[in-house]
Amino acid sequence: MTETTRQETLGFQTEVKQLLNLMINSLYSNREIFLRELISNAADACDKLRYAALDDDGLYENDSELRVEIEHDSEAGTVTVRDNGVGMDRDDVIHNLGTIAKSGTAEFLQQLSGEQQKDANLIGQFGVGFYSSFIVADEVTVRTRKAGAPMAEGVEWRSAGEGEFTIGEYEREAHGTEIVLHLKEEAREFADDARLQGLVRKYSDHIQVPVRMPKTETAKDDDGNEIEGSEVTTWDTVNEATALWVRPKAEITDDEYKAFYKHVSHDFSDPLTWSHNKVEGKLEYTSLLYVPGRAPFDLYERDGARGVKLYVQRVFIMDDAEQFLPLYLRFIKGVLDTRDLSLNVSREILQQDPQVDKIKSALTKRSLDMLKKLAKDDEAYQTFWNTFGSVLKEGPGEDPGNREKIAGLLRFSSTHNDSATQDQSLTDYIERMKEGQQKIYYIVADGFNAVKNSPHLEIFRKKGVEVLLLSDRIDEWLMSHLTEFDGKTLTDIAKGDLDLGEVEDEEEKKAQEETARDKEDLVKRVQETLTEGVQEVRVTHRLTDSPACVVLPENEMGFQMRRIMEAAGQPMPDVKPILELNPEHALVNRLENADESAFNDLANILLDQAIIAEGGHLDDPAAYVKRLNGVLTA
């Protein structure tokens, strides 16, 4: 037996200590997933060696039959998972097993709830599947050597999951990695041949690398009697060991598709839907794309890892090949296998290959069609939208060619039901449009309550005209790129002149014009008083209950986007709003009859209140309070 030399004891990263404590003390609801995670990691290591060996087949070290092997010892209470993949050197071991080797560790820990099932799901979501070993083991030993390295540069890593690990040199003849789990007493059920084979078939049947287990047989004589002492051990392949995506769709069950998704994504939950497609002709490729049921922790990190697993003629090339899907579809997971790229393809070559653009266009269309099909199931699509809707909203600005198709997949809140749930499509809106209505109306504000109670909605509620209620941070940016759908113009009701088209009859329009003429003196007087704060004052017919509101010019950046830009440190030019007065309101009538001093205070109060109602911030809140107190005590 080879001894470990030059041992060193090191401490885990703080976050890993917390994670191990969770594993050891909390998670019992789905212990069997440890085997899936270890097999998945082993298969990835084999894939990586296969790719590295394209340039240097000496890395195989005369052992090119890549495989994963599982053994158990019932008496010792151990389970061993080994592979002859790429292996690790000392730095790799410390980096991969001593830390959570991904960004977002803090976000992961913040989401831990103490609820076993929920936290178990998070493990896969954050790519820390190796640590699931400690759900069933009170000690884990890892022996590994990087392919191509001398035998003397093997590494042994040990830990009981108690805050530290021991690492040392270990002479190892075979390249690859061997993980030995010393099972807890209550987890000894896993040191059983039938149990392990069942788990392999349940979770890892689709793994392209063969997963083998030993089988001991006793030789028999011609009469069929066993020959004592003639035991022979053979290795049986337990899994299907065929790339799932190359099999005919008709032969693949839903459970197999779901299991493969969990392998590809390292997620513990089922996908919402998937699309399996084989293309032949000028382009030849097979794609298997999935829509996850939960968001990864780094969904909003636009520079984070994303994309599909890329294979060329079934040879693994790279994880997270982001060149084949646009950024707004970064939540899509899956596999792409193509014949139209060379085996030595790199990320740099992908950026220059015209075939990539053609495949990207096709996969984008396939993904959007998959979402359109999912949208027929209201409940499933609502789950998708609640999880990924804000990311899909990036689409109209980033992908003009598919803008109409993306717009049909968007969901909004609206005055149709005044619910904060975004469940109304633009198609739904158009079907409910009033007779004579030519535009799709919307309003943007910070927060649902602010947008739902905006004074700009008053005339629309009175007329029964539906308005989309937008309150996500991305919404104003979205609408700057989404100006039309199905031949209908989208109009922000808080900008420019209000035009309800044929929803208003001629008599109403004439009455509005007459009122505007009657209030010309009042408008001029308010304009002179507020000349430094507004660019224009006018009477309005968009208000029924509020005395005043502020409006921005048609092409001006909205209040929400201005606040976002300012919060990001971007200086914004001053823009004076338009103040609109409700001529029927008692405060406006009081303003019309006020003396000079009271007129000045009341005019400023109406402007400040209108700005506050839009979620704006006053330059001088103290002056507003002083004026308001003066009016209240007069």
C-alpha cells in the first residue's frame, strides 16, 4: 500500500465550513443524490481528458478506455467511486475541494433556510455537489493524479468535514481520481450491490461514459458444479452508456429526459420543458435544450457562466459554450452536438466561425418556439415567467430580428385585474381593447403600488381603457425598444399629450378645448410663478380625482430610468416637467381665487405633490413642508 508523504493540514474556506455543517447535520431528505453527483463529476473528468487528448494522446497513458468504476465493501462500510479521467494536481485539489470554486458563495449562503428539501435543492443549484458526500460519509478520502504527471505527483486529500482537511503527496500509478466514502452507520445501506446499481440506473443511465461495477463469478466444471477457489471478478457496465441526445426521441422517456437535465445542469429540480431536435442538410447538428424550473444564483450576472455543453461528433469540447444562444436566453441549458465544427475548436475560433451564427440563429428560434409552446400551459408558464421574466425582457433590445416573437412571450400586470402578478400578454390586451382604441397604453413607476395608484390612470379607469402597469427596473428600458406589437403602437400615458383617439367623442374634445380657453389666464399665472420648475403648464382631462400631475415630453427619459442612472453614478441633465392642472378640482378652483402670497404657496405645493405622486424626489423638501403647513393653518 502506498503511503502518503509530506502531509499538511489546512482549513476549509469559511463558507465551506458552513456548507459542511449543513450537509452533516441537516440534509437527510434525499441522501441518495450523492452518487449522482460523484458520477457526474467523474464523467466530466473523462470528457475533459478526451478533449485534452485531441492535442496530446499521450495523456491517456495507454489507458484510453474512459470509464467510471464503483466498488463497495459491506464489512468496512465504504463506497469507492473512481475514474480514469483528467485528474487533479495539488493546486487543483485545494481549489476544488477546499473552497466553493464558484462566484456567488455569499448569495448561496444567504439563501440557506434550514429547510431540508429547499436547501438540498440549492446544493445542485450552486454547483457544490461533491460536498453531498458528507450527507452519507463521516470521512472522505480522495486520491488523484493529473494525466501526464509523474506517478510521484499524486495527491491524497482527507477530511471528516469538521473544518479542516489533510493533503499530502501520494504515489499513484493510474491517472484520474478515486473517492472513498467511509459511510456513517445510518448510511450503510449504500454499501450494497443492488442498491448502488439501482441508483446508477435511476440517476446516471444516460451518462456517455460507461459506469462499471465488479461482479464475482465462480468457475464450474463440466457437470455444472462450482470449482472451489476459482472466483473470477469481471466488470459489468451498469448504465446505458449511450449519449441520450443521439437516441431517437420516441425511445426516450420523460424520466430519462429529466435525469439528463439534472446531469447537464447539476440542478436537483425537474425542468419545465425541453426540445430535442436533429437537423440535417447544410447544417448538421443535434440539440437538446431545457428550460429550468428554478433560477441559478448568478442569473443576473451577465458575465457569469452560461450556455450549452458543446460536443463535436459526440466528443466533448467545452461547458458553457455561450456563443450559441443570445444573452437574454442565458437561462437555457442543454447540449449541442455538431458535425460542422472541427474537433480542435476553441472559444476564440467559435467567435469567428460563420457556422456558429447560423446555429445560434436556429437555436434561438428553437428556444423561443419552446417557450411559446410552454405558454399554452398557464400555470407552467407563470412559473417560468416569475423566475426568468426579467431576463427575457432584455430580448427586444438585444435581438431586433425576433422582437415581435419575444414580445408575444412577455407578461405584464394591468388594470384589467389590478394584480401585481404579471400574467397578461399583449395578445390578451389587444383582444380586450375598447372599440375605437388604436394604441396599447402603459405606465412605468417604481413599485407596483406606485404605478397602480398613479393619477395618470384616472381617466383610463373612468373610460374603462386598460393600461399595462410596469414596475420592474428594466421596464422603461424594455419599452424604449418595444414600440409596436401586432400593428399597435405602445404609448406611455405619462409622456406627451394624451390622445385617446376614438374612445373620446367629438363633444368631449370640444368641451376640453373650451375649458382650456377658459383657464388661459390661470395657466399663464401658474407658468409665471413656477417658471424655474416647469417647462409648461396646461389644463388636462386625464385627471378625475387628483388636482395635478407632471408629464414628460414624448421622447424624454422617464423618471424611473433617470433614477436608475443617477443611482449608478451617471450624471443626468436637468429636465423640467410639464405640469397639468385638473380644472374641475377644488384645489385648482381655490388656486384661481387666491391672493398673491397664497397663490405662490399653493402653486408650488401642487407641483411638489405631483412630483411625489410620480415617485420623484424634491430638491427642497423642507420648503414643501413649510408651505403645506402654512396652507393648512391659514
